[in-house]
Amino acid sequence: MSDQKPAAADQGAEKPFTIMSADSHVGLPPEEYRPYLDPQYRDAFDSYLEDNLVFQGMFRKLGYPWSPQVLDVIDKEGVYCSGGVAGFYDPHRRLRVMERDGLVAEILHPGGPMAITPWADPGTRRVSEELRAAGTAAYNRFLDDFCSADRKRLIGVPSTYPWPDMDAAARTVKWAGKQGMVGVYPARFAGAPDDLPPIYDRSWDPFFKACSDTGVAVHLHAGSGKPQGFMLTRIKTALEKAGQGPDALAQIFEGIFDERRPLWQMMWAGVFDRFPDLRVVFAEIRSHWVPPTLDALTRINDEAGGVLKRTPWEYWERNCAVTPTFMRVSDLEVRHRVGLEKTMFGSDYPHAESTWPNTLDFLRVVLNDVPEPDARAILGDNAINFYGLDRVYLENLAQKYCPKPSELLGMAHAVDPQLIEHFNNRNGLNKKVSFEEEKFNEVVFKDTEAALGMR
């Protein structure tokens, strides 16, 4: 923790929010990963470059990078046009981008529209486990370099890959903790057909033990548990359904359901009983689904005679949190049922559906009449508390870079109607959502039976 004292404030002056993103992204331009690879894998690197070209080409068909017409709406200060997206790989540029967007810190996940992570990303073709592990290691080396610019503000989430065995992933977790990183990705393809064992399998216990012992959280992000290459298929489907344009971007990130399944799988498998200090974050998976899911799991557990040692709601309260990245109104509506202290804001920089470079206007629209204590918790306090970040250091920075409540909350702040329309196209700001009960019922009993065999 810092030895600094909070900056002095005028008596009676408003305390600014301390805003941070609990879900943002970093990565290199594709060719620049090559030096980070172990030398024996560099000859295979061209296959990754080919996949990345396909990935980027599909996004261009969807209208990203943004057209001049869109930039006229969202980039009035020239943030995009002056190269702000370079913060994806340049940490010093990233800090300036954050400050301009009203943020003081970010939790940094792998990948973005500029480049997918070599061989270990849902956007790449299926490759050998050895290449997956090599790409993961290359990314983690870059990430460590990136975060070294300011580890209290640039907070990495490295990837793990269980090669040659799960102990390798556990070693990455321990390394991450020593480097000041607060979370880790499990292997992205856990539970995918004909791939790694599902996340509740007993083989994952060394990984969970390392996370529990170090206090490093498991991050289950959108795309987890899917087959390698699924992202290419999803983009193709969005193109077929919606044609071209920003409205198609939001559709790519709909239907995020399988990423929820580890919640009940880990409960039934006894993972949270074996590792009571384990913490799991569901990032970019929305939050509207959490209350009805926990209610349904409670009914199932009661009907089964109370198989679980704790109630589903108690496991959630003790072990879990959620980052409904680029929050929708529907995510805020359930904040008290989810647990106000369990909900964290994510900007998703630099993805096409992110709030950047309009984060403050986005928050003015989505928060609207949310009370100040609730907004303060969601925008930064919850993440600071959950991850044990340096509050004094970040609050001192907030005095300089973050807005005050009167500058963000309430009905008085005019936001360009064209920009609001773009938010709706970009990330479905006001999109109506449902529990997806039919999908839940299709898998929950199968998952329960399989997971109970792991207790």
C-alpha cells in the first residue's frame, strides 16, 4: 500500500468519483508478438498472422474501425483520429487515454480488435496444446512489460495454459501474484467439445488451490468455454443476420450463456467447498441473469434435499462478483439483488462495443438517477475493495482526472442524441433482456449430474 495521504480537499467540496474499469484489454500489434515467443515457435508464427488477418477483415466488414460518419459523432475531440487506440500496446499512451476518459486504473484482459492473442484466443484456428502454451507465455511476457509502467494503475490479468500439466498453470498463478496481478484467465477452451476438461473437473484443483492461496481471482470472460475459432463463426453469423454497420457489432456479443455455466457447475462440484477463499469474477457476461439463476438453483437444491453445503446465494455472496462490461440499464436494475458491492464497471477499451472514447457521456446516460453511493460503489470502490488496490494512490489521482457527482449524475446533463443512438447500436444500452430459462433448463440438470460426480 502507498504511504501517501489523500489529497486535501476544500471543506464542503464534492469528492470526485474514483472511476476504474474492471474489464479492459491490452495486446500487441500482431507482428510484434514474434520476439516474445520462444525461438523454437517463431517459424509457426505465420499461421497466427493469417488468422489475425481474417479476424480483422471481418470487423472491417462490420464497420470497424469506425467510418468518418461515425467518427463525426463519437470523436469530436479527435481521440480516435489522433491514434488513441495505440494505448492498446503503448502503456504511456494508455495512461493518457485513461485520464482523458476519466479513469484512474484498469484491470487488463487479453486481446482486442487490433490483434488476438497468439494461438490461445477464440478467434484463432485450433492448434496444438504446445502452440497454445507458447502463445500464452508470449502474451504474459508482453503483459508484464506493459504493466511495469505503473502496476497500481495498469493491472494485468495473464492467461494460463495447463501444459504440460495443471501445475504449469498453477505456477503462472503464483508468478502473477508476485507481479501484483489480481486475476488470471483459466485456459479459454475449458469445457469446449473435444478439448480441455470443464472448469469443474478435479484436474483443475491445483490451479484453484494456487488462486486461493495467492488471492488471485479466476476471471471467466466472455468467450470462455467456447471452441477455438468460435469467434470467427460468430462474426460471420452477425454479418449474415444484420448486414454491415455498427448495429451488427452488438449482436456479436449477444447470446453469452455458456460462460455462465461454471457458476452452478463449480457449486455442484464442491469447488467452493474445497477452496472457500477462491474468488471468481464473471466479466463481460452481463448481470441481469444472476438473480433468476440463483433463485432457480436454490429451488433445484431444495428439491434435491439440500445437496449443497451452502445455498447458491451464499456461495455467490462469498465467492463471486460480476463485471457487466459496458453496462446496460438492465444490469443496473438488478444491482441490489446481485449485491451492490458485487457489481463493477468495465469500459472494454479498445473494443468496438466499448464506452471509449465517450465513457463519461455513456455514464451520464446509463447512471442517470442512480444515487451517488451506488454509483460510487460500482464505478470504482467495489473493484478497489475486491482486488485490494491502493485506494489512497487512486483517490489522489481521481482528484485530478475523475468527475464529481454533480458533473455526472442527474437529468441536467445534455448528451448528444446522435451519441445516445450510437450507444444503443454499439452495445445495446437499452436492450431488453431475459433470463433465457429454456437454455438454462436444457443444461442445468446435465451439468448438475456431471458436476456432482466431482465432489
